[in-house]
Amino acid sequence: MRPAALLACVAAVTLAGCDEASADTCAAANDELSVVAVAVDNGSRIRAEIDFEKGDRTDTPAPLEVCGDEVLTIAGREPTRTQKADRIVYSATLPTEESREVEFRLERSEADPVVITVPVPPSFDILAPVDDEDVSRSEELVLQWDPPVEGAELRVTVEEEIGYGLCVITEAGEHHYKTRAGIVVPDTGMWTIPAGAIASGNAESTCDAFYTLRRVMRSSYPDTLSPGGFIEGRVLRSVQINSVP
């Protein structure tokens, strides 16, 4: 099926005319379901979301809607359904003081329930730099956060307030923070960015920018489901700085 036809099929959320892709979960056994479940603590709330596909996600997307005979809950709540271009997302917003484990539960009509628990990693605070601090690109910067998690990793990214501009530039290598994925660093509570590792398209430019630190932990994926999905908890924290020469 052509991608455009597939998306039209998904948008319609009906099996009619979509023989090459099942449109709902009722048409898939547990071992045919591929699941991506993520819970993210951003400091003010936990956003939990899940999506389903049929198969291992290596071919053309085959997103599934939860059918009317089945019931999905996230932390015991009825989720919000969002139709995206390539998938159907079910999400819920939870308070950060709630349990650090989020349960996704799909009660099935013709199979055992699918129950997935996503542990949210331990929370942390950025100690340095602080909000609105002037951070010189020509001087060493020591990122600090607390508490660290022994043996874990963080991803560090830097972005500009105005978007993907050229006031802040990083080059490929150990300190190439201006990428979507960022740079993985040891979760020790401290990371040093050498002087000059953060540059600018204009040496005299001053701009608002922010560092984001993401603590990411993946959990074991159930062997009763189709491969290709993953289960992930994240904690992200950002600090806005003034990038100066």
C-alpha cells in the first residue's frame, strides 16, 4: 500500500478498504502487538503516552486504534486519543508527586490483558548554571546536577531560545550538544564543557539559550509482545542562560 493511502486509511479509522493494515487492536493477538510506552517527568508534571502497531515496526507503519471492545487506562485514568501523521497516541498527564511507576493497562476482548509498568527515573535538579546566568563561550562551563545516579547516563543538549539559529554552534565530536539526541555523559553530577567548545556564527553575538539534561532509562520489553517497541522513562530539566562571547 502506498504511504498516502495508508495514512488515509488510518485517518478514517475503519477497516473498509484497508485490507493490508489492521486498524484496531481487536484484529491483533498479543504477540502481534508492538508497543511504545513512555513516561516523562518535566518538573511540573509527568506525561505518559503509548501507541500500538501491528508487527515489528520495520516495514510501513501499521498503527492501531484501541477498538471499542477493549479498554485502555493509564495510571487508572481514561487517556486522551491524538491522531498523528504516522501513529495514534494515547496519553495522560499525571502529577509528579504520584507514584514513580506508571501502569499502562489494555483490557482485551479476546486475549489476556496487556499490562506495562514504566518506572520514571529518579528526579534531579540542575545546580549550575542557574537561570539567566551569563555563560561565556570563551570560558569553561561546569554543568552540575543533583542527585546523580551511579552507573546511569544523561543526555545533554544546547539550543537557542529562537530556534535552530547560529548564535550557538557546536561541532561534531564529544561536545556536539546542538543535535536532537545530544551527547551522552556519565550521570556523576558534574560535566565540564571546555572553553571554546560552544561557539557562535558571530563572535560578538549574545543570545538566550538553554541547556537541557535528560535522564533516560529503558525497561525490559515483554517477550509476549511483537518486537520493535520499547518502554522508557525520562526525566528532563532545562536551564535558560545568556550565551555571551
